[in-house]
Amino acid sequence: MLEFRYDTQLLIDGTDLDEDVIRDHFLACFEGDSLLAVGGPETIKIHFHTNEPWKVLEYCSMLGEIYDIVVEDMDRQSRGLQG
């Protein structure tokens, strides 16, 4: 059984985005692992494993426009089902 079920990925378009600030917020406020927050001041790519992807989406939507959103259920995938 996986500790964190949902592989959550998305892009954020905004202004003055800071990957370090975003990464620090994730580590302080969300439970999960496999965090990647990379990019520049206008676009950040997020990858995060969590049990509460809606919290990630809510936070990221406050930073800018979010798109290319993918939330995959890794538990279902591990059982050979569509994620």
C-alpha cells in the first residue's frame, strides 16, 4: 500500500513565481513526497505525491493560471487498473 496515493502534476503560469518559496510552502503545509517545483518567474512545473491533491490545486491556483493538470491514482495503477 502506498503512503501517498495521488501523483499530482501541473504547470503554473504567473508573474514573479519563486520555486524556492513554493517548495517551502509545500514542505510546510502539505503531506506528501517526491516534490519537484522547478521553473522560472513566469512558469513553474509541480510534481507531488499526496493524498489531498485538491489542496495542491487550490494553493497553486492562487499563484497564477494552472493548466496541464494530471492527477493519477497510483494505488489503482499498482493494481493494474486505469489510474
